[in-house]
Amino acid sequence: MLKLLIVEGNTAEQRRRHGEAGGRIAHELYTDVLRQIRSDLSFDIAFPADGDSSLPSDSTLAAFDGIVWTGSALNIYNDGPEIERQIAFSRSCFRAHVPQFGSCWGLQVAVAAAGGEIALNSKGREIGIARKIALTEAGKSHALYRGKPPVFDALAVHKDGIAKLPDGACVLSTNVMGIQALSISFEGGELWGVQYHPEYHFGEVASCMRRYAPGLVEEGLFSRQADVEDAASEFAAFDAAPPKRAQWCFGLEADVLEPSMRQREIANWLAFVADGKR
């Protein structure tokens, strides 16, 4: 049995709003996906964004086999106690020498904790599908991407990116929007992180579209909020069986349609954790 700690990146208020928009709470979604990949898992949940939440101590963290960081609606550069607590907790996780995996926010927190910088991406927002993510030479031989094609698409929702790499970081994949994956070694610990969301399904992306609808119109990605709703409804339907026409129009292939391929990075990390426990 592998004992995992899931670190929820959102505040209680953000979790409430996301649920109202039809989305899954980040740690609940991640727990379900992890269980779909492996059955031999047990979980604890940490809420470092909540000021009234107690967190595992450094010595307690060492009892976990792995630590998973979820996404979040927060932005590193806005500072605030809910962000500072997470950066401090990330450093504790590194010091515990427990393997970590992070999606989007989880990667960004680790970058900040290790001395790098996160900023609003000058190239704009990636929402829906991050296109043509290409493995670097380091990525082609890294266990994170075992069984993954050298170029692939992925479900994504983010507007921030890595502005400065921390020491101990190795870039594993990129696309035209920026860095898409890193391994980070810091304080004796290591995190594998991706800027996209391998844990997401199309319905989760749809709920994010609905939640961010005013911003998507303001940024020029859609002409009006009704168009956002149309796109969200279409995306949500893809989880069932997207019609051939939709597959052609959206360029949907196995890398995003098949859960086993979409979630390959998570499965590879779990295999790495399990191998380390043997």
C-alpha cells in the first residue's frame, strides 16, 4: 500500500465557488484519478491555503511515500498568507525527501519555493487544450514521459508561466506558450511537475471555462459569454464520445481522448514511487 498526501491548492472559498460552477474540488478529483490508476493507495489531505488548517510536520511528512500537489485558482505573484503558507509547506515537502508530483499550481509553487519566479504569461492564457507540447532531450529519457509520444496535446487551464528557473530545475517539455514540465531538485527532495492538467477530463475544463467566462471575453478569447457557454457545453460532451466532426474540428486524438494516455505522467510517477518503496 502506498501512502500519499494530496495537497489542495485552493482556499475554502475557491473550492466553494468552483463547486458551484459544476467543477470537482481539486483534491477529490485527483484522489479519484489516482485510484483509477492504482488500487493500492491510501490518502491524507492537506489544506495549506486555509489559515485554520494544521499541516503535517517535517517528521510526519517523511512517513508518506509520495506527495501530490493539485491545481489552484491562486496566482503566486499576488502574494498573501494563503500563498506564503503553501510556498513554506512546499519547502518542508522538499526537505522531507518524499517524491512529489505537481499539476499547474503545484509546479508553480515548487518553482517559487526553490528560488525561481512565476509571472503572468505575456503570450496569453492556455485554456482547453495545450497544443504541440514537445519533449526536450532530457524529457525523452525521463521516467515522467515513458510511453508518451515526443509531441502531444494536453488539457490545460492557466494564464501564468515560469519566468525564471530555479537552480536544480531540468526542463522536460515545452511548447510555443512556454515551459510545460520540469523536474526540480531542492533541499534533497525532488518534484516532477507539469504546467498542464493530466488529471483533468473535458467536463472539468468546461467548468473552468464557465467560471472564468468574463475574463475569457475580456482577454479576447471569446466575443461574448454566450460563446463561452457554447464551447463549455461542447467540451463537456467530449467525455462521452465526441462525434467525428468534433474530433476533426478540435484536432482531438488519443493523447487527450484516452484517459490512459492523458494520465500517463501520473501513472509513471506512481510507478516511480512504488519502485522506490520496494
